[in-house]
Amino acid sequence: MSTGLKVKIKSWNGVGFWKWMTNDTDCGICRLPFDGCCPDCRIPGDDCPIVSGQCRHQFHMHCILKWLQTQQMKQQCPMCRRDWQFSD
Amino acid sequence: MASSSKVTPAVDDNTPGEIGATSASIKEEIKWDPFQSPDWDLEKPTSDAIVRMKRDLHLVFSDPLPGIFIAPESDDITRLHALITGPFDTPYEGGFFHFMLRFPPSYPFHPPRVKFMTTGSGTVRFNPNLYRNGKVCLSILGTWPGPQWAPAQNLSSVLMSIQSLMNEKPFHNEPGFHKERLGWEVKSYNDIIRHETLRVAVCDVLERKSYPIELMEVVKLSFMQFYEYYSSTIKKYAPELDDTSMNDPFGINKGTFNFKKLSQRIEKLQLALSSSSL
């Protein structure tokens, strides 16, 4: 359909919105929402990523790294206790 | 504890006479006592730890667990008192059991330390996993073999695990004692726990008012609700057991059953509470 009207765009502002694709709303370690960041970070985003294990449990990367550092013997998922392996 | 299999690393060190405190258990001492944690005094809790502690406390208040009450210390978020009432249909029913907990500065990456406070001043072993010196043997606390602490645990799950120790047949909590060997142990142990619950975890608690004030309020209210249970229990067991000696299959709890005396104490407490002079 054509109205014959002509519109000229002089300028525009783009607004983006992003969300982590997660199975759960909160990190099982710090219990803070994935849409925020871990307690050590201030700005959500690429600097405070979410990672998955092969068991499909997800955590703030900073949280799971801190946990794995305290485990010398066996590194297990905090949720299901399976051996922790980062998912690709 | 320990038992015939001698596999458990936990040692009841303050009470060398405890079952199986054998020479086999010279393992590295596990720190468990929240009152003796100099290793934690040096370190301030991280701000992450404090955020997580607050969340855990908030969860207990917003999503209360049946029979579990907490009272955080007002000037120190890392310390709190917990009251667990003895679950229904167990020999612990109607009892008021007090625990002191302390969160580590690195919470939730390490488990809290817990001390059981309702021990009749170190004289009553209420459960194979609850020592007279206050040690709580639980794998997630790192004081027992089995699934260890993980940061997905929280205050609620710790308290629920402790509550689950107080079950219908605590005799079987002792490793290697999944079956009765002589046929009388479960009943005999339950009889002792039931009597000591009324004596130490009911009468002593209300007479001495030794629990934090917020928890005492819960104790007083619950006492009135349990009063019928106390009376019927005493009526039921006094004729059979009074003036006989306690026969603890583990040889730890000693004494003579005296439900008649407990009856007098409970009547007195009930009167005092009804006229709210307590």
C-alpha cells in the first residue's frame, strides 16, 4: 500500500537489551541473580560471565573459580557433586 | 562413635570414654567448635561472605522451616543461635535443642561450625552424632565421612540436616549399627532419649532460661502446646521404667529413670507459665 507520503529520518537512537541464557535465575554459589553479577563485580556483562559445567549447572565464572581453588583433592559441581568439567 | 568398623575419622576428644575413641583415630584434628576458632578471629569476613550470610538468614526468616528457629547475634552477623524442636513421633518430641553456629570469613566456600549446647553440661549424649562435648557429626560440616560441604548448601540445609539426625530410631545413626544385634537396643536407647529429652531439653531449659531471649519466647509457647504430650508420655512410661537403670547400648548415658520427678517439674512449670510468672 502506498500513501505517497515521504519520510526522511534525520537521526535515531538504538536501544539494545540482552539477557544471559540460563537454566536458573540465581547463581547457586553467591545466590545473586545471573542478570546481575557476582559479588566482586559491579557491572554485569562480559567481564563477569556465566559458565556451564558438563553437568549443565551454571555459575558466575568468578564464583565457580573461587570454589574450585578451595578444592585440592576433587573438583566437584557444588550442586550435583559430579566431577566439574567446563562445558565447551 | 567410630564403632566396630573403625572407619570414622571424627574423635570425641573432650570425652575419651566415648564409644570407639580408639587409638586408630589419631587423624588430624578437625576444627569444629565455633567458640574455639582462633583461625577465624584473625580474618575479617569478606563483603561477599556477608552478603551471602544475610541472604541465608533472610531465607530462614522468609521461608521458615517447621520446628526450626534462629536468633542471630545483634552485633555479629557471623554468629547465631538456633533452636530445633524435637520432631513428632521421635523420642526427641517436645524437646528444645539449642545450637550455636558461626559462619567462616570465607563463607560459603567453607562450612559453618556448629556446637550443640543442650548436653546437660556435657553429661548427655542425645544421639550417636551429637556428642556430649557439643560436636555435631555431619558430613556437610566436615565432621563425618560422606558428602562434604559444597557452596550450594546454606543455613537452611545445614539446620535441616541437623534436624534429620533426630529421627525415630537414633540407635541406627551409629555406623555399623544398621541392625539391632541383641533385639533390645532400639527401644532401650529410645527410652533413654525420651526421658533425657524431658529432663534436659524441656525441664532444665525452662527452669534455667539458658537460651537467648527470642528463643525462650518460642520455648514457652511451644511448652504449652506440648504439655498434653508431656503428661501422656510420663503416664505411659513411668510404670514400666521408673526406678530402673538406664541401659544405654553404647554405654554412655547413665542414670535411673524417674518420670515421677519429671512430672512434678513439668506440672510446676505449667502452673508458672499459665500464670505467666516465668
